Amino acid sequence: MCAAVFDYNDNDFIMPFDNKMGMDSKGNLMRRLDDYVAMDMNSGQFHYTSPWLEDNDKDN
């Protein structure tokens, strides 16, 4: 499992399920688009985030 990602737009944390999807504390599904960008699947808005590292990046 990935580490929590900080969402700067909502001042909230996203808990990733895997390398591409996660959920914030309000229950909104978030899809990772890039290391620093996620899309709220409920509203379609883009959110700037802290680095969303993939599982193999944690080992380095």
C-alpha cells in the first residue's frame, strides 16, 4: 500500500488503494494523473498533491 498523499486544494489527505486510485477523508474517489496531480472522480476537478509515489519508488 502507498503512503498518504496530501491534497493542497482541499488541505486533506488521500489514502491510495493502489498506484492510480485513492480516497480522501470525505469519501471522494481520486484518480492519479501524474506524480503531483489527481482528479476528483466525483466533480472532475484537478487537485495538486504531494508526490504520489508508486510502490517500487519506496525502495529507493
